[in-house]
Amino acid sequence: MDEPTSSLSAGESEHLFHLLSHLKQRGITVLYVSHRLDEIFRLCDTVTVLRDGRHVATENTGATNRDRVIHQMVGREVVSVTPRHLDRELGDELLRVENLSSPGRFRAVNFSLRAGEVLGLAGLVGAGRTEVARALFGVDVQATGNVFVRGKPLGLGNVNTALAAGIGLLPEDRKRLGLVLSMNCRENGSLASLGRLTRFGFVRRREERALVRRYADRLRVRTPSLENLIATLSGGNQQKVALAKWLARQCDILIVDEPTRGVDVGAKAEIHALLDELACEGLGIILISSELPEVMNLSRRILIMRDGNVAGELARAGFSQPALMRLMAGVETESVGKN
């Protein structure tokens, strides 16, 4: 099983865990591949760590611990730090969303986003988070409501309009929506900037290589060459290229949907540091994540969605997993710590 819970809700994951227990009792061997260490230590008898295509260690889970496994995976210590952007003053309002709705998907969504802010968007699978992101990016032609970018109205239902307004979207499914697997790293990294790199219908290759190289170096993309097929890279490096594409575009508003899904802890730490750096530079970031520790660590505020509605808003001082889960599951409906 390769990352079997990456797109499952908490309840669905629990159902899978019970199923695995029954399979084990029947004498069936399971190879369980996951970057979620809590699942590894809960389910597995032994853990094997691979790094850069090489075997690092195989140990009984009872004889090791989370920090040791992380060190084996990354080859160095990974230290959790408080994001620097939280201490910065926020800039002007970049985005204002009023009564954004889409039939059968979500209703009456309202929020604002300021320069230098990371706004979290949490909710169970199917709550409407991704649908809101797609509507803001112009993919949903049925979306209605009023959206303003730097005070100017944004026409909905048109991706080119969203791009021209400085909005970028890193989708949750990088292989299907974020990258073209039959193309190389250079081509994928320049996809969002081709208009600026093209003259008389031809791409200026030298400028393209320099642009992609600059952001690939910044994100520490590990590949022998930018000419390598993107499909040959690890999940973490594929995600970095998908991010580099939007950094090269120089967006003012970046929507990242499950930015660390299916990547190892080292790549996850690097992506978190990058998002923090971008917020310090004044970008407005909307972070959608099913991992509550991730969205709590990076965000100043969190909007919680349930059944297509905004169920509440938490300020950072009120962050806790129980509070988020209550709003996500419908145990509590009123906004907590709203500012």
C-alpha cells in the first residue's frame, strides 16, 4: 500500500486501519509505504528507511523512535521552528472574497487576505476547500460572487483573468493537474511564464533555462539536469518544480493545496521554510491542508469549512486540534477567536 491515506478523511483512515488489523490476523503480509510517521508506528512491526534510492536501516518499530527515523530519512536533524512571517507587520489587503458560491459545491464564502499573510483553510475531505481554490483561480465557470484583487473586481470563471491578476494555484494532485509528466523539468518550470519568454511564437531557450535554473536552485531541486523528465524525480522534487513554476511567474497571491502531500519530512521542512520566506517577502498565501499540525504551524488565521460552508474562523491564539476538529465535524458551529 503506497500512501493509502493521502486522500482519506480521518474516519476513512480509521476504517482502513481496522481492515489492516484483520489482514494481519489472517496472516497476510502488508508493505505499508507512508511519510506519515504516526501511521508507521501505529501499524507496522518493522520500519525500513530508504534515502536517495539506498537502504539506510531496518529496525523494529519498538526499538526506534520518530526522531531517529526522521534523521535516517533526511540524513540530518530537522528542527521545527516558528515561522518568521508571524512577527512581521501585514501589508495591504490583496484579496477580498464576498459571497463566493458555486451550485452544489460551496455557499456564501467570505474572507480577506493581506500581503504577508498565510491564511489556512481546513476541513474534512469534501468540505469544499479545493472547490473554493479552483473558483478563485477561474476554473469553476459556475462560480458567482464578488472577488477583489487589490481593490479591483476580478472576473470569475476565467483562468487567464486570474493569472493576469497575479493569482497562482498549486493543485493538490501534482501529477494530474500540476505537472506534465511527459515533459522535462525545464519545460514544466516555465509553463506559467511562457508568455514572457516567447517572441514571434518561439521560446527564448537561454532566458527560459536561466529563469528555471534560478528558482530550481532556490528550492534546491535535486536532479542531474533540468532536461531530465519530471516523472523521474522523487515526489518531493516534483513538488518543488511545481512550486518553482509559480515563483517564476512572480504571483502576488499563491494558493497551495496540500503542498506537502506524499513528500518526505526533509522536503516538507524545505517547503514550509519556502512558504514562510514567501510570506516574509509580502506574498499572500492561502494554505489548504488536511494535516492539522501543518496548517496550525504556518497560518495566522484558519478558516474552517464544513459541507460547503465556512463553519468558523480561528485566530492563532485559539489554535488547537480539538477546536479545529469540533468545527470540522460540526460539534461546534460558532466562530471561535475571530478577528
